[in-house]
Amino acid sequence: MRILILPALALFLAACSSDGQRPDELTEKEYYEQAVEAIEDENYLLAVEKLQALESRYPFGVYTEQAQLEMIFAQYQSQELESAKAAAERFIRLHPEHKNVDYAYYMKGLITNHMGLSLVERYLADEQNMRDPQPARDAFFEFAELIRKFPASPYVSDAQQRMIHLRNRLAHYEVHVGQYYLKRHAFIAAANRGKYIVETYQGTDRVGDGLALMVEAYQHLGMDDLANRSLTVLKANYPKHPQLKNGRFTHSGFAQKDHRSLLNVVTFGLLG
């Protein structure tokens, strides 16, 4: 019985190895189809696993380039943001003339934006506006690069809308900084921040806040001419700004908040 089994087993193994493929190994097409199916089922971790297996086994296959694009999306959806961005940059570097390289540019901007936010901040606008703005700036310029290089791309419209949102977010961050300066009685810094908002973020909904920062800071500094000029512009362009009550300017109150001595802070308000 053993004599019969051994030749049969040898023939089976020879048949399996004759095409260079192990018995448990999938074809390139099968790996790709399983990865796409996993993406459609929103099983992104499995999709990443299948795509990695495909590229490692078939690095020059007919599905390789498309699999690299799918990898960007799958890693982005599975919150592997560093890996997703590296995959996008790698695709751009390896395939600069690919017909779908614009997708890699678009995803790069999308990923960069998300990398600057914690899980909670991705859903809370106020938290986003107080976050380090550098990733938002980077994402803004990456979307701008997409639009410059591929003006006919189907992703341009969405990228433009995201740039509008990012610009408003950056302007809002600057308002928070100006309010912080008011709280610290750094009125020159607050006025300069307001001027920066007005000059840099025209067209956003925060220009009125920039003017209000200037009015308030200049009033605290006793620079009445500059305060009145800023107030005139605020009234003319933003008559419904929350700091205008019946045409009169009211202070935000930030200059009165938390302006305590160090002794008062360390003694929890008991001294100083």
C-alpha cells in the first residue's frame, strides 16, 4: 500500500509545482477580485491583506498598478493614514503618467487633512478649528496641486469644495489665536492677528471677526483712529456681526477672562 501511495503523491506534487504555483496560492486575478470584494463589503483590513499578497507575489502583473490605487483607499478607510499617504506618494512617483494618477493626488490631500485630526476632531468643527493648522495648510496646497496639474480631473470639484472648507478652518484658527492674545492682554499681537485675517482670508466668514479683533485691540491700546477706522469697515460690511449691538461695538469679554496672576492660579484663586 505504501509503495502505491508514494508514487501517487509524487505525481500530485509534481503537477502542483509544474506551473510554479503552490496548492494554496491564488492567481493574481483571484487576489484582486477578493480584495475588491472585501472593499465592497467594507472589510478594509482584509482588502489590505489581499492587496499586499497580490503585490508581493505578482509585482509586475497586469493588476499591480490598479491594486496599488486600491491599496491607497483601503488603507485610508482602515485608518492606516501614514501607510495610505506613503502609498499615494509612491504611486505618484512610480506612475506619473498613469491615466488615474490624479486619484492618487486627490487621496493624498484627503489623507493629509485627516492626519491632522484626532478621531473626535474629525466630527467636531470647534475642535478642528483649534488644532495645529499645518496639516490643513498642507492639504490645501496638495488639493491646489491636483487642480493645477489636472484641471479636467473629476476630483477637481470636490477638491475645490474641500479647499473652501480648509480656508475657513484656517481663518477660524487665526481667530482663536487672536482671542487668546486678548485674554493675555497682548493687544498689539491681537490687532496684528486681526489684520492678518482680513488681509489673508478674504471671502471667508471670519473676516468680520478679524475686524472685530482689530477694533477691540486698538480700543484697549487707546489707538482711537485705528479703532474707528476698523469699526467703520466692520459696520459697513458686517452689520449683523455679534459684537455690534444696535450699531454700537461691544467687547468680546476675552480681555477680562482668565487674566489672573501666577499666584492666583497656583493657589486656586485663594491668593493674588
